[in-house]
Amino acid sequence: MSSLPFELAAATVLGREHARAGRNNQDALWARASEHGLAAVVADGCGSGAQSELGAQLGARRVVEGALSLLGQVPVDSPEFLQRLGADVLCFLQAISGQLGERAIGEALLFTIVGAVVTPEHTLVFSAGDGLWALNGDVHRLGPFPGNAPPYLAYGLLKPGVVALKANALRPTAEVDSLLLGTDGVSDLVGLAGAQVPEREEPVGPLSQFWSEDRYFSNPDALRRRLALLNRESVRADFPARRLVRVPGLLTDDTTLVVLRRRQGRA
């Protein structure tokens, strides 16, 4: 396994509107380390796809496993790395659509990607579609795109070369203290910093809490619990009006985070 000096926290929560509509969480995440480095991805399935959570889950895993496999062959700082990784994922998706038919592309295989590959020498952040990433506290939003239609990597199955994995940052790993990857639901979370947590007298707080507060790394379930708390429906009694008042959760869309933080005292 990788000996990189980072600790990791990750979680996903079903968005309020998807819960109301009886839909599944269409986000996915995957992260794994090997002797060559570490790869992590968040993915968000197309909202109009009947089974896009399937593509997001399969795609997130394939991107991570493909990246780790490539690390033994191609340096992560080479332009060839993302070219070959994108081709590998498209080949995988092509095999699925070949089995399920072309309709599967629109129904299940459209998903966005925000990912990172970390080696002892370099850290690469890449994407295809919308979402958010933050490196050493600097937050970068991806999108929104016209018509709320982000470029999905699987469009390459219909028209080769139309969408490629995009390099957003390449830094020496020695300069990386924190890295956050998020789906577009995290962009909404940024705007809620001053909002009140349901049923609590405390603000949601800034995005920086997720890489600066120890609790999210000391307890493997702390990040999931925090997101679930933010999205809990609050119900209170209005006795003068003799009715119940329901206050919805704060996160309208599925929200998914992967956070890396340098361990204290590790170079």
C-alpha cells in the first residue's frame, strides 16, 4: 500500500429533492492506494438518466483502478497519463453499452468526474463535467454549463474525442497540504456557510472545516454524519396555530466529498 503522508475522509448523502422524488443517490465515490500512489474520484450521474447511479458507481471505480494501473507505466505528470486513462474508461463503457445496447448510454452511463492522483512526486487534479475541487484552501468550481448540461465523458462513445479528461492542477506533492474533491452538490454547500444547522443553534460553517477539523479524520463516520445532519428534516410544533411546521434539509442535491489532508508531522 501507499506510504503517502495523507489521511482521508469521504462521504455521500442523498439530496433532499431526490429523496422527495423517491430516487436513489446518483453520486458515487471511490478511493484506493497502491504501492505506486493514491487515486480518488467523485462522480455524479446525469439527473435525467433512469439508472445513472449505476454508471457513476462503475465509472468511479474504473477511473481509480485504471489510474492506479497506469501509474506503473506512465508518469502522472505526462499528458499521456490522462489520455490513456480516458481511453481506458471509454473502452470499459463501450463494453457495457455493447452488452446493454446504445440506450444504456443515456440511461445509465452519463456521469461527471472530479478526481485526483497522488504520487510521492506529483499530485494531479482532473475532471470531466461539473463539480468542485479545493487545493490548499483555494476553492475552484467547475461549471455550471449552459443548459445545465455538463460534458460527460461517455459522449465519446457517440462522437470520439468530443470530451476528454481535463487536467485542472499539477503540483509537487510536497506542496500539498489539503485536497477536496466534490460533486456539484458541494458547490451548493459552499453557499450555506451562514445557514443554521437543522434543530441546532450553530451555523453550517465554511467548507474549510472538512480539511481543518480533526474529527472528520479521527472518526471514519463523522463526515457522513455531518452531511446527514445538514440534510435532516426538522419538525416542530406551532401550538398557537395547532399545526406542525416542517423545515426541509439544506442540501437539495446529492452531495459527495473526498478529502485528503497531510498528517501532522509528516513531510
